[in-house]
Amino acid sequence: MLVSVITCSHRIDRYPDLVEAIESLVVQTYTDLELIVVVDGDKALYEQIMTDKVPVDDVILNDENMGLSKSRNRGVNVASGEVIVFFDDDAVADRDWIKELVRMYTEYDAIAAGGKLVPLWIGGKMDFLPEEYYWLIGATHRGFAEEITEVRNTFGSNISFRADVLGSLGGFESELGLTASRKGAFQGEETELCIRMKQRFGKGVMYNPDAIVKHKIVGERVKIRFLLNRAFWQGYSKRVMEKLSTDSLGEEKSFLKKLIVKSVPNRIGGMVRSPSIALIEQFVFLFVLTIATGTGYVYKTLRG
């Protein structure tokens, strides 16, 4: 089974990260791969890739910055694989990553599959950030599935689809996703696509916790302001998703229930048994980030 892996990149300063990402794909234990890089509007980055002969099968250059969704769709248009995998230029894949994703298709009859994202702390670990909110930094959070099971969606740097399914859905919604000029606002392109997939095919994404990708956490992502802003816009996006499908927030409701019933009592117990500044900070931020997310949700609700 040929697997096409699409990696999008848009900044020359991320070139070393892109090279490391590709190197982690070249050494995969699953070898029937097609590697595609889509350069989103940075000609200097494209020329550097071509000059250094980065070991990929195809490099596509967008003449201007089109955004992540459109770039992914361009990659899909040239891909030849039976399965299309999406990866990021700030990620590093475990050697068995693709093998574990493929296993979901061959053993579980999946139409989409994803795996676990583990934070790779480059800018120093944020001791104040509770693991329940790791999803804000693009990592799998505490409370997510711990076994092979069907979920609504996984993160965009560790998600894959059968090519025929992705084609029938028309790919990612081009108006969603990050662009150079749209850093905040409504994202959730993977969620929106997977909602449409569930509505049409009656299946979600098969999650395999052994399909592991490490996500680099650097610079801005370790700042409190970034986390609060992201939490707000994630809440905003979740309200938009709810309007698209009344049952789209099932995982968020489950998350809140676990937060109230399990996480809060466990954290209180932990602070009583072994009090520390870090545990207190995490407990405070558990509430702060929940409020920020809820504020974004209410803001969108009031705006209509």
C-alpha cells in the first residue's frame, strides 16, 4: 500500500526543522512512501530545498501564501498513495509511525487514522500548563483515549485518510486554517473535515496511541498570552462547529465532564498530599484556560 505523506511549510527560518521532519520520514520502518512538500509562498525556502536536494519525491511551490488548507489540498491533488498522511514541518516522527497508521487500515478497516502527539520542549517546559490543556499547544492531552479506538479527529500533524474518502469529501475547507495574515480566528479544519466524513460515511478516525509524532514547542507557544489567545479562539471555533453539526461537541462535553469529575478532585488531592508551586499554578490555569475557552464560545454565540 503506497502512502503519501504531505508536509506543508511557509517560512525559510523553519528550514532546519523541515529537514529534520523529512529525515524522520526517510528512516521510517514502513518504506512504501511518497514524500511531498508544499511550500506556501516562500520562494527562498523552495530554492533552498531544491538546491540541497532534500530527499522528497515532489516539491510544490505556491506563488503566494494560500494558507494551510489550500496547501494541503494542492498536495493531495498530486499524491498517488492509497492513503494520504498529513505532517508538519515542526514535527519529528517515531520510526514506526507510518507502520502503526497503516495497521489501522489493514487490521481495523479504517477510512481515517491518527496517532498521539507528544510535546518536544524546545523553549523550556511550561510547568504551569496542566496536561489536560496540552491540546492548546498541539499535543495529545490528558483524558484523551489511551487505547486503539474511534475518535472524532486527531491533530493535523498526525492524521491520515484513505485517498478515495478524502477525494469524495473534496478535501479541506479552503476558508479554514492558518495563513500568513490570519493567525487567530476560526481554525479547526481537521475537525470540520472529520465531521463531514462522519456524516457521510458513519465513521470517525481510528486512533492508535502507538503512532507517535513529537511536536516541537518553541518560542511564542510557551507564553501565557499565546495560550489565552488560542484558548479564546478555540472556544470560538467550537461554537462554529456546533452550528455545523449538533453532535460535533461530543468530545468537548466528555472533556469537561472528566475535568470536573476526575481532574479537579485528583489535583486537589495531589496538592494536599504533596503541595508545590507548580501544582498550584496548574490548578489555577485549569480554571483560567477553561474560562478563556468558554469566553470565546459565548462571544461567538452572542455574535451569531
